Amino acid sequence: MLRAIVACLAIGAGLVVAELLVRVGRPQDLEVMSAWYESHPVYRFRHFPNMDKVKRAGPERYRIRTNRQGVRADEDEAYASPLETRIVVHGDSYVFGVGVDNRDTFIYRTQESLRRKLGRVDGLNLGVGNTGPSEQYLLFLEEGRKYLPRIVVVGVAWNDLDDVTRPLNAFRLQHNRLVYVPYRPSVLRRLSERPLYRWVQDRSHLLTLLRGTLANAMEGDRFVPSAEAEASSLPQALAVYRAFVTAIRRENAVPLILLLPSMEQVASGRMELAGEPSVSARLLMKRLREFCAEEAVPCLDTLEAFVAADVPTGRLFIPRDEHYTAAGHGIVTGLLEPRLERMLESLRVR
């Protein structure tokens, strides 16, 4: 017993010394690296429920609050709300609003503007950072449709084509058909989502360093995409969006594709960039505009509004991060709010 006590004390002392050494020699940015996802067996992961924390994107600090369902909101939302007109918005971190407070996201601002004009309109931010179209489509099937939306906005960011063939992607394209890839979170990942681990990791520089170093081990359940899958990324993305639109219409809701540009695309449009934006971004946006025309899906491309805005490019995007600032979210709001107002008025006439 004495030897066990001595061993525990030695290990504890060693961890304390290691923590101090990391804090001095290699301090970690806890505001950026703090965990905010938990795994899900179907749509891979979501933001932690009941989260209220301050994070940082580039030099900007912002506050994140999620409700019991992990939705970015200040309060819980019932699935059924007969007295409200529901608008559900899916997407990645650009929709979620990395870098800005809840009230500065384009979803919240659009909701408040519509409420002043049309009454009880509820905009639900189901954006989840680090996701692609496959995970967003599955999240709609598992959660989004339960809110009984009249309109479903699918936010498409410039990097979504790259997300299709990431290791955690939920589908593979085989013989022009989407094949679901089962997912089982690793034991290490499940342990890392325990409240005690999260509490320590939010405060420990040593654990944060180890977490980053061992990230690949903690994601040992990922599959490695084949060269064939990478080559079929565009057909696969379009297959996902086609299934997404079909599922939305099956719920008697109206889809709206919202195209969200990158800082590189905006700078190129303003002749501030010598080269061309990434090929995947241009290819995806071009093909989605064609897809919307073919499938009679409303589409809202915000690139021209960003390019024409009387605001310097550097004030529309967070430095060293490239997510939208509050000013960038304001541009999206200025286009999205009147478009949704017209769509809602049309639905009410019917």
C-alpha cells in the first residue's frame, strides 16, 4: 500500500512538473483548442449541448451558447411549434458562425428582421463546424426535419467539395449510388467526451498538447478515402445535394441553396488577388448553380454582394481565420432576409 501511494504521488508530481514545463516552453491556446464536439453514430458529430464558453478565432473572441439539443441558440426549441413559421438552416462553420456571437450570425439577424415584418418566424441554426454536405444531410434526416420547417436553407461553403472525401465522410459513391458508411466512435474518442476529461482539457496545457499530438490515434475509426473516391468528389457532392433536396421536399418544405464565398473568391472578384481562387471552390459553386437550374431549386449566390460591398475585404473576414466577421454576416443577411420574405409570402398565398 505504501509503495502504491508513493507511486501515485510520484506520477502526480511528474504530471504537475510536465504541465508547468508545457506552460512555460510550449503554451497551448486553450481558447482555440478547447473541445466543442461530441460524436454521433449517424451524422458523425455535433456541438456539445448546453455549452456556454468563450472561444477565439484569429484575434477575435466570441461567445458560443448552445441549447439542450446542441443547436446554437439561447434557449431550447420544441420540435413542434404550430404558432411559428420555421426556417431551418444547415451548413458548416460559416453557417454556425465561428468568430461571432450568437446575435451576430446571419441566421439570428435574418430571423429578427423577419419577425418585425411577418410576426412569429423562427430561424434555427443547425450549422455544425467541420462538417460537409453528407453530415449536414444526415443531420437534417435525424434532427432538422423534426422541427417541421417550411423552408430549409442549405448553406454551401467554398470548401464543401473538399469535405466530401474526408475520412469521416458518411457516404461513398458506388455505381452512381450513395452508399452509407457505418461509423463507430473509438473508445478514446468516447472517453475524451466525458465531462471530467472536458473540464481538465479546458484548463490543462499538457493535455491539450497531447490531444493534438494523438489526434490521429483518437480517430482510428476513420476510413481512408480511395483515389477513386477523390476523383468522384463532384459527382458525389451533387448526389448528396440531390438527395438532400429530395428529402426536404418530401417533408413539404421548400429548399434554398445559399452559396457562401471564401475570402480568396472575394479578393479575386475585387482584383486584389493575382491568382485564381481554389479550383474546387469555383467548380462546386458553378456546378451547383447549374444544379439549381436543372432541379428548379431556389439559389442565392452571395459572391457578387461581397465583391460590391463598400467594406474593405479585411473587415469582412476574420484575420488569420477567414470566417465572416459581423460585417460579413451582415452582407449575407441583406440578401437572405428579402429572399426569405418573398418565399414566405408566396407560401402563405398558397
